[in-house]
Amino acid sequence: MLAVRSLRLSHFRSYQSLDITPDTRPVVLFGANGAGKTNLLEAVSMLSPGRGMRRAKTQDIARTPEALGWKIWAELHSLGQTHQIVTSSEGGARTVHIDEKVTPQLALGRIARLVWLVPVMDRLWVEGAADRRGFLDRLTMSFEPRHAEAVLGYEKAMRERNRLLKDRVQEPSWYAALETQMARFGAEINTNRDFAVDRLTAAQTDTSTSFPVADLEIEHTSQAVSADDLELAFAEDRIRDMDAGRTLSGPHRADLRAVYAAKEMEARLCSTGEQKALLVSLILANARALAQDFGAPPILLLDEVAAHLDADRRAALYDEICELGAQAWMSGTGPELFEAFGDRAMMIEVSERNGASEVQIS
């Protein structure tokens, strides 16, 4: 089992303070828009490596007007062990303590896996490729937390190469070391992404689900995917890239293509409801795969998940979450959206009073 069993916040977003003790059931947050539901989900997302589900800068998270910095304490039950996690920022870089020891953020990925679905993703299939790459990389990191290091390493080397290209530097030796790094990290990125797509595909087809199956394919800008081929391609493309002032091909230009399998229809052409159902299907597939690979289903963060889902689909989603045994944190404007849970979920009302968010367990 993987679950947050205690959560305290100090000066985090709209919360001056918060102290709740969830059980292992799914957690439903309901309340008016702007009450602070998403802020609470974001706090839970900070128990994973990175910048959380909003990708916010640490200085933008602290509650105003105090601006004293922010802090999160959590007790996490993971694979039969209990861990104490403290993460905070006093205006500078975010720090992480696990069991009273200072640790790099990546260490969070070794004890917990979190997957989220937020409203901005509802347009994933009709927006640009960058959003779909980000979605794919987040799912990939749930399988392999070190994928984040490969992405960061690749992007750092590429920025340096792009700087040389813009300055029209001609000396090949200045490019060689950077292109070697890009090729090494790029090949790792490609391998990790392929593994994630394979696991998602298997998890969709190996079980019964009420949600549509998505056929997935990663589209590359060139045939170079291995380290050797990428390094050669970067070298050969220098003149072309110099004219553009940037690197025109590589893993940073890949795209994720999805097809609604039963209809043989590209996701971008599906209805809004169908596109949302495909996203939910992938999140559930991710959870099923992680239950096998990690040993427990991930913590699911589903913000405004009821949007674009009819009553039958909502009920089916709640049934699958309970069958998985996942601790899912969900938000919505009213408790009626979650009636199909019955007593299988912990209901928490979120409201705003005197400029601060507060909660009441109902």
C-alpha cells in the first residue's frame, strides 16, 4: 500500500496551516471554486521529485501576504514501511528531508510514485507537441524516476549547443563534447519513453476496463534514436541548425500520438468527452502497471476529474480506483459528483474564510 497517512501544511498557497489525517481510502475534496482544493492537491504532489503538478517556482508557492516561506510535513506508508517527509522553502531552493535526513529530491521517487491529471490536460490531444511530451515524460518518470535527470542533462547540453549555433561558432571541437552528452542522454530518454509506452499499452489490454483503449506511438523527427546515431545526426545537422539558430531534431521534438482504438480515430479528432476518457484510461493503465512494477499503485491526484465525464463514466472510474486499492485525491465543486463512492471515500469540504483555506471532514 502507498498512502499519505498524515499531512500538515504551513503557509502553503492559500493555507496558513492545515493538519489532516487521511486513511487509506480515496480522498474527495469538494467546495466552491477558489476555495483551495487544487492547492491541497498541489501540496501532495510536492511529495514527488520536481516542481509539483503546477510546475511552480518555489517562491511563488508561499502564502501571501506573509511570504514567510512554506513547509509540508507528511507521514507516508510505502510498501510496508513508514517514512517521515519534510519539504520546504524559505524563499530559496526547495529542501527535502526523509526520515530526518537531508536527501536529494530524486530520493522521493524511490519511496513514492505519484501520477496526476489536471484540467489543463483536457486539451492535451489538440494542443502542441510540447504538452504531450511533458505528459509522456511525467508518466515515464513514474516508472523510472531517473528519467528526470536524463531530460535535464539533455536540455542543459542542448542549451549550450544552441548558444554556439546562434553565435555561429564554426569550430567542431566546441560542439563535439556537447553532442556526445546530448546523444547519451537522448538515447536514455528514448529508451525510457519506449518502455513507458510499452507498459501503458500492456496495462490497457491485459485487463477489463470501462474506458477506451488508446493505441500509442512516439513520433520522432528523425530515424536517429540510439546514442551513436544521434551523435552522428547532430554533427551532420550543424549547418542546418546554425541557420535556424537552434537544434531542429532530437528527443526534444518527439510527439506522442494516440488513437481511440475501438473507433480507429485519432485522439485529436475525438469529442471532448472521448478525449477525457482516453486520458483517464492512460492514468488508470499507468496505475495498474506501477502496481506490478513498484509493488503498489501510485497515489493519484485527479483535479476536477468529473469534468466531461457522464455519471456512468464517473461511477466506473471510482470502481476502478477502489479495485486498484489506490489512494486517490480528487476534487470537485460538489459532493454529488462523488455519490457513486458511497462510504468508500473520505469526504473533505474545503472552504475559504478570512482569506485562508480551511477543511472540514464530513
